[in-house]
Amino acid sequence: MSETSSALLREPWTDVTRQKEADSFGFWIFIASEVMFFGGLFLAYAVNHYLHPHAFKVAVQHTDITYGTINTALLMTSSFFMTAVVRGAPAQMRRTTLIGLSICAALGIVFLVVKGIEYREDISKGLVPGAGFPLEPQAAQIFFGLYWIMTGVHALHLFVGICLVLIIDTLVARRRLPLNSPTIEVVGLYWHFVDIIWMILYPLLYLLGRWS
Amino acid sequence: MTDITLDRLPHVEPHATYLTEGHTLASWLLTTDHKRIAILYALTITGFFFIGGLAISVVRLELLTPHASLVTDEEYNRLFTLHGIIMVWFFLVPSIPTTFGNFLLPLMIGAKDVAFPRLNLISWYIFVAAGAVTLYALISGGVNTGWTFYTPLSTFFANGNVILAAAGVFISGFSSIATGINFIATTHMLRAPGMHWTRLPLFVWAIYATSLVMVLATPVLAMSLLLIVAERWLGIPIFDPTTGGDPLLFQHMFWFYSHPAVYIMILPAMGVASEVLACFARRRVFGYTAMIFSLMAIAVIGFVVWGHHMFVAGQSPYANLIFSFLSFIVAVPSAIKVFNWTATLYKGSITLKAPLLYIMSFIGLFTIGGLTGLFLASVPVDIHVHATYFVVAHFHFIMVGGTVSAFFAALHFWWPKITGRMYPDAWARFGAMTTFLGFMVTFLPQFVMGYEGMPRRYHVYPAQFQPYHVISTAGAMILAVAYLLPLFYLTWSLRYGKSAGRNPWHATGLEWTTESPPPKENFEHTPIVTEDPYFYEYEQHGGDEA
């Protein structure tokens, strides 16, 4: 244990516990920054929803709630497995860690595939802002503008998350990353963050005003 | 002078420094030493400073005559946009934090390095890449939107490389955020034993406050630029008024970053001022705790004043009233700082060295900039002078008079620590005076012509404003000489300057307790801090210079 610990130690640290604390502290600050990044989008949504309540009500009925709900379920399930990884890894539960990471990556990939199918159907319905947009009033285009940007930026984040999960999965499998490495916790934080963003996007883009 | 150097030679023992830890290019480009990364940043932003300066020199020459004489309208617009974008994002925002912040933060808190040294190096590479992309965009096709990228000009009407320039600025944001995270984590986690929060030098507090703003404001700029690119490139209407979008929303998002960005630029300068004043007045900074609270108050309140940029943009009168009130509030902590700096000098034992001269001009110019900011925070006055040279003069007093003066003060104050050499102080004092003179001649007339109605960003203007423009351009030439001057005598000092010793100014602070230049690991032993900062009253005027 102490040997693995000293292998983890980097400059300028003299103490692994402190270094781990710093890694996760630094990452929390990064998440604060990410929250502000998405905050800009949420502001744009809030302002335009306020300006065009009717157009947003019309538009939200044209997103595909089936795909949206399936994807929500996928990500929530992946969060469960990520929690198992983040709790299991420091307790030296190797199998749990490896299987959990693989399932997370797989669920993330399925999410992107479902999203891709949904995008194709959206395009075939012409739900892309621009000339010939099928919905009235015009401001429905703003809703769909936000839909494409929000889901696109989220998908990009998820793609990065999947890559990170696959990398640490491989490194743990090859015993090149010790199970008590702070990297696993940090990737877990990122994964949960991306899930939580979806938890906000789902009601905004699929639920808000759909049945009213 | 030669005698002194000869006399001192036997006392100078060669030691391993961060500069002698490898002489290859790779040892610099792959370094994770915060001191070397600071040097890399310094060289890069110096390049950007002179590129941005060159662009505005052409603009100032053009403005000598009321009609177009040197460049076309389009070229003129591209030149001031280049100046704005380069100076804001590639000089002012990174200026003091990435150079002096990087170099000094670990030294001042008694650490070996920043919390994430590799991230520190990566952020420099991101910065260079962002700078290259932006510079290419600005020079190859040009951008004519001004640095503010206002919609719908930037999304529908502007010619040129708006998308690429926005992408470059977007990328530079990653560098800012990474640096901010690094500094926050370093300040929290790597302070030496005994270095309590209430013993931190004010420069560290300033860098800490700046980092908070960097981390929380930069992503909002990134999102607003992303939406601009989406609208211009993919036709996604968020701000387009013809589909019901709101151009004012862009201004809100843009200024939610860009107003706090002013504090990213000025807070580190305030930190430098406190360090330099205490040292050359031989006194503890007056109201140390109040200084900390005012730094943090500026960082926090700075987030809620952005609406004062939109008094005439169609914002509701209630919003105007609130933003006006909040903008007056943010002046209070800034004024506390000015009073405390002045009080630090009071009954001090003052030595007028170059760094102090730069800081004296910082205080004067910052005060003028701040007071004219109060004019602009008042809605009726702002309606009169909005988008005139009055505004241009105001923010140049803060950013150039404030930040750049403090940058030069820091350069002269810590040069002996960074290089181990002393520069000729007479030349430096001459440079400081010339800078102040050139600055005043350049920007004071701009207040007058702005008040009389000269709009900003105009290529041709009524002949009545010509005298002011001629004076302003003459001042800009003096300023150009003053900025080039240190390049010569500082470079000279690298080879011929006398050895500085550990603490040539007899200053307090951990950075002065180690060798100049410091060794790679900063300190032989981790220092243990037992006293409060700025313990000047009890200093015995000893040190290795006496």
C-alpha cells in the first residue's frame, strides 16, 4: 500500500493524502467553471422562454420524448455504476471497478447512438432552424436552436467522458493505474456532472409545457 | 559603479538556479517549473503587447488628420479591432497573473511549485495556440467588429474572419481557467507551515481573487462566443431579432464576462501596488485586513455591475437604476484601497526608486480612471458621453494607466529576483517619468474631446477635434518610446548589471529570503513563517547590500 502511495506522489507534493485532496479540490473548481458555461445556455433558454412562451410550448411538443426518456434512464443507470466505481476502487475492489467502468462507457455510447437516431429523425422532420422551418410562430426556431446547441454541447461533454472512462478502464486493467489513484474519483466527478446537466436539459427540452 | 562590482565580486558565490538547470530549448519547452513557465509567458505576452501597440500606432497616425489619409475605412476598423482583441485577451488578462503570479505565488507562500505543474505548462501551450489562431484571423482576413463582437454586426453583417477570431478567444479561455484553478488550489493547499490566510502578502490575495473571477466569468464569455459562431456559421438564431431573438441578450452575456474581466486586469495590479509601496515606504501596508476585504469585495461586486455598459442599449430604466447603484457601490472598496495606499506612504521612510515611481503613477492614473468611472456609472452623464472618447480615455486610464503601470512596477521590483541582476535605476526612473508623461498627453485630451462629442471608433471626424487628436498622437509617440526603453536597459542589465543579492530592496516576503535567481526547488528547506507580512518597522536596515 505505501509503495503504491509513493508511486502516486508527484511534484510539488510531499504527502499523498494532501495531493489527492488537491486533485479533487481543483476538479471541483473546474466543475464550478463548467456550471457557469452551461449557465449561459440556461440564461438564453430562460430569457427566450419568457419572451416567447407560446412558441416554446409549440416547439417542445415536437421533440421526441421517447428517445429523451430512454436516454435519461441510460444516464441515470450509468451514474449508479459510476458511484460503485468511485466507492469500490479505493477499497481495492478491482472487478467492481473494471466492470463498472465498462458498463458506464457502454451506456454512454448507447446514449450517443440513441441521440444520433433522434437527430436523424429531427432532421428528416425539418426541425433545423433556417428557411423552410415547419413550425409557427417563428420563435420556435430559437427553441430548436437551443435544442441543437444544448444537446450538442452535452453530447461533446459525454464523448469526452466516455474517452476518459475508457482510458482509465484500460489503465486499471493493465495495472498501470493503481486503484487508489485520485484520477478515478476525478473522472467520476466529471461523469456525474455530465449526467446532472442532462437532468436539467431533459425537463427543459422535453417536458416543460408539453402537456399544458 | 565598476569599483562596487569589483568589490562585490568575491562575495558572489555561484549557485544552481532555475536558469542553469539545463540550457537546451527542450529544457524550456518541456519544463514544469513555474518560474520558467512565467518566463515563457512573459516572452509571449511581450510579443503580443508590441503587436497590439503597433496596430494602435497606425490608428493614432491616421487620426492626425480629420479625413482618411493613411488607411481605408475597412482597414481602420480592422486595426482597432486587432488592437482591442490582442490587448485585452492576449496581454491584459494574462499579463500580471501568468508572469509575476506564476513566478511569485509559490515563492511567496513558501511552496516548491504550483499545485498542478503540468497543467501550468499545458495552459501556456493552449495560450500560444489560441494566440496564433487569433492573430492569423486578425491579420489574414481581419475582423471589423471591435473587440466586443456585438450582434447582429458580428453574426450577419461583418466581413472577415469573425468565426476564427472568436474561436481563438474561446481557446484562450481554457488557458485562463486552467491558470485560475491552479492558483486557487495552490493558495489553498500549498502554503508553508505558519503561512495563515492573514499572513499572506496582498499580492497573493490579489492573485487569488483574480483567479476566482477568471474561473467563474471566462466560461460565460466562452458560451456567448459559441452562440455567435453557431449563429454566423450554422444559422442558429439565438440573438437574431428577425426571428424574435434578442441582441441585448448577447450584450448581457458578453459583459457578464467582460466587466469582471476589468477586475481580472486590475486586481493583480492592486496587489503589486501594495507590495511595492510597503517596501519603499518601509511601513506595513495600512489597513491590511481592509485591503483583503476590499479585494474580495471588488471581485464579488464586480460580478453584478455589468449592466452599466447597456444604459443606452434598451435596458429597462429599473435595471439601469440598479446597475447604476451597484456600480457606485463597487467604487467604495476601490477607494478604500487608494486611501490605504496613500496612508501607507504617510510618515513612511520613502525611497524614490523606479518601482515606486511606477506605482505612484499607477495610483494617480487609477484614481482618475476610477473617478471618471463614477461619471459613467451615472445614467444621465453616460447617456451624454456613451461611446465617445470619454469612455475610451476612462478605460485606458484603468487598463493602461493602472494595469500596465503596475506591470512595469512589478517588472522593475522583481527583476533582480527573477534575473539576479540590477538594472540602471536612473534609466528606469527616466522611463517611469516618460511613461507617465506620455500617458497623460495621450489620454487627457481624449476626455475633453469625448465630452465635446467625438465618437469612438470613427475614422473621419469634424475638423474641430483635430487639435486634440494631434496632441493625443504626439503623446502616443512618447508612450511608444517609454515602452521600448526598458527593452534596452533591462536587456543590458542581463549581461552588465551588477549582481542583486538575495534582497536588494531589503523587502519582507519569503521570495526575498531565497537566492536571486531562485534555485529550481525555490527554497533549500521549506520555510516556517512566524511573523505577519510587511514587518518593516522592526527591520534593522541590514541585508546583504549594506
